[in-house]
Amino acid sequence: MLVEVIIEFVQTLAVALGAPLLVGFVRKMKARLQGRRGAPVVQPYRDLRKWLAKDVVLSENTSWIFRFTPYLLVATMLLSALIVPVLTTHTPLGFMGNIIVLMYLFLLGTFFLALAGLDAGSAFGGMGSSRAMAIAALAEPTVMIAIFAIALRAGTTRLDHIIVHYSADGLLVLNPGHLLAFVAFFIVALAETGRLPVDNPATHLELTMIHEAMVLEYSGRYLALIEWAAAMKLFLFLTLLANLFFPWGVAPSLAPAALVVALVVLVAKLSVLATGVALLETALAKLRLFRVPELLSGSFLMALLAVVSFFFVA
Amino acid sequence: MMINETLVLKLLNLTLFCFGLGALASLALARRAPAARWTGHMLALLGAGSVGTLAVAGLAGGTAHWTLSGLLPFGGVVLGIDRLSAFFLLIIAVGGFPASLYALGYTRAYESRHSLGAMACTWNLFLATMTLVVLARNVLTFLVLWEAMSLVSYFLVLTESDHAETQHAGLVYLVMTHAGFACLLMGFLLLAHATGTMDFAHWRAATASLGASTRHAIFILLALGFGAKAGVIPLHIWLPQAHPAAPSHVSAVMSGVMIKLGIYGLIRLGFDWLGIGPAVWGGAILAVAAVSAVLGVLYALMEQDLKRLLAYSSVENVGIILLGIGAGLLFQAYHLPGLAALALLAGLYHTLNHAAFKSLLFMTAGAVVQATHTRHMEAMGGLIKRMPQTALFFLVGSVAIAALPPFNGFFSEWLTFQSLLLSWQIPARDVNLIFALAIAALALTSGLAAACFVKAFGITFLALPRSDQAGQACEVSWVMRAGMALLALACLALGIWPVGVLYALQATIFEMNGAYANLYFDWKTVVANPPFATVAPLLMACALAALLAAIPLALRLRRGRTVRRYYETWGCGRALQTARFEYTSTAFANPFKRVFAFLYRPIKELDIEFHPESRFFVRTIAYRNEVRSVFEEALYQPLIRSTQWIAEQARRLQSGNVQSYLLYILIALVILILLAR
Amino acid sequence: MVSLWRKIWKTPVVTEPFINSDAAAAIEALTRQVEAAAFARLGRSLHIRQVDAGSCNGCELEIGALNSPYYDLEQFGLHFVASPRHADCLLVTGPVTRNMADALRRTYEATPSPKIVVAVGDCAQNCGIFAGGYGVVGPVSAVIPVDIVVSGCPPAPRAILAGILAAMEKPR
């Protein structure tokens, strides 16, 4: 039991420390696709270190909500990392919550970030909060229907059990319902983590911002925490996509060899997904805000088709 | 442990004694407002506490039967308690106890303007009639008490009857509640006629042999009657008018508790009185529930009036509760008793939770309204600095109602999700797809509820005050804060340690349905339909708290000396920073208004008056962007118009001519004689 | 989209290597306002907020070029941001006009320390051809403390880059 718990904490540590690397990798890939040299992949670590060392300027209008939110964001992401099977399906703390709990933990973070956006009383922050909540709310049905589609095939909503169940299924990726659910979940993951075509993480223009507008007032260590939490969210979503839909390689036991293989496979899967994200971000323009609901309803339809295909085809 | 029957009776007597004495004493002391306020509400507090004890005794297995044969015809007054009644007594206590405490301080503001004696008297009667309604065991007792409850709450709504708005709200409430009562009356009489007994206890055995069409008619009539009280769409229109108009402790209990008695009726109807029904009933309830949940929250999102927002959100939560109950009916129709019990359990748990957080939210909203003298959110803001504790309580309520961990709304919504997800065990594809849509509706609801309460809390409490009143607001009295604090703690406790309530609910549902829910739980984990879904709310809350404590400590270890400095909000270097730059409530909701424009059908008017000399100078700009109520326009307006038309036609009969009236009497007599022949 | 990807595939990395030789001459380092140790805290990461205090937008065009693949300022760990709260460096262009003086001061105040101010262009240095104009308050240094000045009208992107990098490396 003790060993398992330690390995689970190691897993959490992998999420916490690996997340900035993933962000750096996506940025590097994007730079390469744009014909640039780009910042080194370790640049996010340097940014975080710098922000931690910098002074903090707070708005006079803010309350404790503003200061509390960064800590809460990081705490929810670390807690989520305890639940998600990153390297192994042996997650002794995995019983703390199923996939729905995970989605609600993410929503808790979004809720407080939106409050923090309103707290300073600037128009930008309020705009970001309003848009972020609109997108989060409209993405929610897709999330749940995609989860339904997954749960239907796996017969469970526990993340570790889903992976165990799926890895036994050899013809998994040939199942159209499974692929539809994957696409739906992928679009939702892009929306929830603030990537193109929903939100542009590299924008400088306040009026086009969503996530960036909410964090416009943050500085110093608060900003570091928020960026770190955002990186972890991306990491967790991509890990979910990788491990739930392509469950091979996740260590079924705690044998060291299996864990090493799991690590290598995870790195490979995440690299492929991150490259996919970078390719999309290079090829697509940001959608107008009021076109985003169309994208999300499209993804909802795909998730629903995945469910329908289970009942009528399989 | 067996609970002695005499103990239960004593508790019931104590409860009624407290409420009765409270009602009488406050009337007797009506001349001295502070005395009436204290006596009346203290006795209500004691009474509510005694209701809580009675509920615990009932949930622990105490039963009692109480008949007063002389008081009413057709069997007299019959009262009794079982676990389901006891659970709803618990809800009354959860709402009523803190609300009475809160009312001690809150009604002080009414002393100079209204009769405190009447207010405290009706408050006691309100709590007493609600208590008795869930104990009623035959038709007449139930209907009399139900009507008494509606009338007493009507008087409470009319407390501030000097506002025209309140009068209108009271009228709508009165009409809707009596339309519902008419349905109930017809339904009950039909049921009593068909089964040949007025006694609730005999119905379950007697209804099984009824014809399908009679059962359908009974179900439709009673469901309409109870649905009108619960406030499901499209019978909800009284709710957003009456709840804001009432004083806040009354709104708290009306929204948190009274509409739950509609739920109580529906559960009795669907699971007890009519036994196992056809799948259509469950499907209908599920559909109405999904519509109520989504539309309720969508209308809440558009509201600028804080209390109306909360009232619409009650419509939403009734929808969520009914999703559980409708799913339970469907599972029952397909003979899956374990899952039916699970879904019903989810619905009942959410009923209790909603009583806790909605009462809390209405009380905090009342505190805000009392401090700022407005219900309009665009005139609030910055209150977290002026009223820090009220703000914290409102935040707790918001997080709970947005179904976010670790508070109680999350747990019951999680249970509801699991019971809906488990619907794949039903072997009917069309039903499976209906469930898929219900899941989507619940998901959309929870997302929109989160957005709605970001708006409610963010606009009301954060940033800068938008008006002078908001800038001068003060924290409310400690009694009011004590009432809110109790409920905030209840929200946390019900969220992180659900075991006690789960035990009680398992026993309740077993008593009613003879099946336990497919749910395993111990002190730390809850597993729905093992091993389908697990959650460990207590551990999760502890882990979250530990992480929240650990992260700042870790940063402190690592960090060198950094300084925290306060400066103005970044506004691109602009010189002036006022509340006018803040995002408004309307602006916050605007993306939703555009996305759901097909539903809101917003009216947009922009009137610009130019200077007569030049179009470059503007004198006034008037901008109006309102949401239309589809139901009022498409359903109720035609209904009102046709009623008026019929009334006008009927008026022709009333010529004022005595001879023609004599003729009417003669015709009526002849018809009666012919009929009676 | 296929043709786009084909083009992306064919195009090599166009970023030119950065040679810090001739451009360095145009840079003038002023007295430091903050001690050297504070700058060590920044490491190899610098977020820049650009402030146009009244420029003719000549300098902005050159600064905009820094974001292009050819110069690619991100490879040095530099990044333009939207909020001074996120920034470590204010890149100020133009003579400071009366309308912008207050805004510039507020932006400076809104930036958390340690922070660097780089004045870009002749106008920022000494008001250039706008010197003595009725709407001009003065050079950037008249309003906020300046650490590095990059002269030129407008300065070449490479010179601006050299100036920012000098600001990062100067104290060590």
C-alpha cells in the first residue's frame, strides 16, 4: 500500500513537473511550423522561476478571492493528478473520484478564476470571465455525453477501470463510436484549455482574449501559480485523451520495467498529441466568439453519435 | 433502536404547542413589536427544533398514528409518520430553524412599517401547516392543510402589500396555487372514488386493480397539482414573482422548503399511491424535469434582480430533483428496483441539499437587500469588503448550488449523474436515448448554473460598489449571521460527510419500495452500483484543504524577499477608475443571450436623440435590451384572454333583470328534477 | 489546408543567427536604478510590454519585425505581453506627449519590480524632430527612469534586440 501511494505521489510529481515541459514543447513545435527557431523547451520553467522571484502588484479593488484563486487552481490540478492514471492503473487514491469528479474539479477552478477576473473591476477581466463561463457551460454537455459514451463501452466510470477494460479490447481504435467520442473530447479539451480555435494563448489583443483576459491583473508568484495550473490542465487533458482512448502502455502493475515502459509510451503519446495541437494551431485561425457554440454543438453531436452507435450498432 | 410511539406523539405535541403558542403570543403582543418579534420567532425556532427532533425520531424508525375523528367529516383528522414524512420534516427543520433565527434579526426592519404580531403569527402557522401536511394521512386532512399552507404563505407574500408589484405577485400566486389545488382536488376525489377509501394507507393496494385510463387521469391531475406547487415549467410563473416579493426569511422557506412539498406529493404519487406505473409517466416527468432545469437556469442567468435570480434557480433545482425522480420512475417501470432506489435517493438528497443552500442564498440575498435597499444587481458591487461574512456565506451557497466540490450540491448532482449514466441497463433503445438527452440537459444545467452564480456573486460582491447605497452598506446583525452560518456549515457537512443522510435515505426508500439503492458506502467512500463509480468526498475535501495549506508554505520556503504592493487596476493607463468601467450583470450574461436568442427573443431598442443643430452631438441615449418570457406570451396570455372572453360571454346571462333570474332558477329546477328522477 | 501544410513542410527555419557586433554601438546604457542582484532574479526570461508614448509608429514597425520568423525574439526567452503586470521590461517609443505622460507613469507603476525600461528610438532619447513641440513633455527619461536607450530613427530590429539583450545581461 505504502509503495503504491508513493508511486502515486511520484505520478503527481510527474504531472506537476512535466506540465511546463509540455507547454514548452507545444510552443517549440509551433515555432518550427512557423519557420522560427523558437524558445527552448525549458523556457516555461524559466518563466515560472522568474515570476516566483518577482514582486507582486495587486489591484486596490481586489479581495481575498483574487489572492486565493491561484492557490485553489494549483490545488485542484494537483488533486486531479492524484485521480488520473498517468503512468499506472494502480492508483490507490483513484477511488477518491471518477471521471465526473475530475470534470467538476476542473469546473471548480474555472469558477474561481472567473470570479477573480471580476474581482479587480476592470472591463477586460469581466469580459474574460463572461466568455470563459459561456464556453465552459456550453462545453459541459459534450463532456458528459462523451463520458457516457466511454462509460457505456467500459461499463464503469472509474478512470483506472476504464483503461484496464479498454486495453483488453484489441479492435478498439477500429470502433467508430470510440473515435467519434475521441474527436468530441479532443475539441472539448481544446476549448477547456484555452487553445485555438477557441482561445488564442499567444494573443496580445485584450478584446480577443478569454483566459488571458481573466489573468491580466495577476503578477509575480500568483501569475506563476496560474500559468503552472494552466499547464497542468493541458497536461491532464492530453493525458486523459492519450490514456483513455489509446490505453496501451499504461502500466498494469507496479513493476519498475512496466513503469519505465509506461513513461516512454506516455511521452510518445503526449508528443504526438502535442504535435497535433501545434499543427491545428498553425493551420487554424481563431473562431469568432459567437461561432464557438457551433463548434461545440458539432462536438456534442459527435459525442451523441458515439452513444447512438453503441445502442444501435454494437 | 425502536423509538417509543409515545415519544413521537410527545414530540408532535411539543411542536404544535410551540407553533400554536408562538402564533397566539405574537398576536397577543402585537402592540409591542419587539416583544412580538422575539416571542413569536423564538417559539418558531423552538418549534422548528422540535420538528428536527421529530424528524430524527421518525428516520430512526419511530412511527405514530393519530386520529381526531370529530374534527373533519370523512374519517376525521388522521396524522401519521413514516420515514418519508420524517425526511421531509427534516427538510422543514433544515430550512425553518435557521430561517427563524434569521428572522429574529431580519424582521426588525419591519417593526416601524408592518405589524410584527401578524408577521410572526403567520410565520408560526406557516411552519406548522407545512409540518402537518407531510403528516396528513387522509384526503380531507391533506387538502385542508395544503390549502391552509397556501393561504398562510399568500399572506406572508403580501407582507409588503403597499407595493403594486407585490400585489400582482400575490394575485398570480393565489391563482396558480388554486389552479393547482383544483387539480389536486379532482385527482384526489377521483382516486378516492375509484378505490373507495379516503385513507392514504389503503391506496397502494387498491390502485393496482384500476383501469389504465383511470390511473392515467389520476396521475395527470395530481402531477399537475403537485407540479404547480413545485414550480416546474410551465407552471412556474408564480415562483419568480412571489418569492422575491416576500420577506427574505419567507422566500428562503418558500423556495427551500415549501415547493419541496410538491416533490413530496409527486414521490407519494409515483412510488406509493399508484404503485409501479407505466414508463410513460417516468418519461414525462423526466422530460418536464429536463426542460425545467435548463430553462430555469437560462432565465436565472438573465435576471438582474438578485432574488428573482434565486427564484428561477429554484425552478432549475426542482428540475434536477425531478430528473432523479423521473429516472427512478422509469427504472421502476423496467423492474430495476435497485437503480430506481438509487435515482430516487439522488433526487431526495438533492431536495435536502437544495433546502440548505437555497435557504442560505435567500437569507444572504435578504441581508444584502436590507443593507443596500435594492434588489437590483447593477446597483451592487464591492460588498465583500463591506459585508465580509455575508459574502462568505453567499459564496458557500453559490459554490454549493453550482454543484462544485466539496459542497453538498456536488454530491447530489454526482449521484444524479450516476443514476442517469446507469440507464444503459434499461433494455429499450428509445428510453436509452431519452436518458442520453437528460444527461446532456443536466450537464448543460450545471455549466450554466456555474456561470449564473459567478455572475450573482461576482457582480454583487466583487470589485467596486456601483451605487452609493452599496458603498455605505454595513454588515447585518449577528443573529442573522448566525442563521446563515448554520446553513453554510450544513452545506459543507452534507457535502463532505453524506453517510448519515445516506443511511436515513436507504432506510426510507426500503420502507417505501422494498428495495435498497445500488449504493455502497462507508465513512470515506461512496460507490454507486459497485464498482461503476466511486467518490470520496471527505478525503477529497481533506486533500484539497491540505494542498491549499501546503502550497503557500512551500512557496514561503523557496521564495526570497519579494514585496507585495497595491496599485490601481490596470486600465491601459487611463486616468480615472470608477465602477462605471466594471463589467455589468447584463454584459456578463450577453454571450448567453446571443447564443440562446431563439429562446429569449430579446427586444433591443436604441433611441438616440440628437442635438437639433448637429447630428454629432447627442442629447440622450436610451438603450433597452430585454428578454421576453415565452411562457407568459405564448401560454398564459392566450389563456387569460380566453378566460376573459368566456367571462364576458357569461356576463350576458347576468342581465340584472329579476324575471330572467327567476327563469334561470326554474330551468335549473326542472333540469335537476329530470336528472334526479 | 493541404497546400498550407505542404508549404509549412517545405519552408525551412528562416531565423537568422544573431550577431551582436555593429548594432551594439547604437546602445547607450544609463545608470541602473535597481541593484544588479535584483536582475539576477529574472534569469533568461523577459516579458516585454510595449508603450507607445507618442511615436510616429516607425519604431513600432521595427519592433513588430522582431516577432517575425526572421528575427524571432522568442528564441532568447523574450515575449511580448498585454499587461504590465506580467511584464519585466517596458519598451517605450516616441517622445512623451502630454496625453501619454500620465498613462506612461501609470504603466510604470503597474509593473512589478524588478523592471527595466528600454527607450527605443531617437524620439524616446531626446524627442528627435519633435523636440520643442507644444504637445511634447520631453524624452522618456523626463517621465520615468530609463535603463537603456537604443538610438536610431528608427533603430533597426537588430539594434532593438541588442538593446533588450544588453538590458538582460548588463548587471552581471
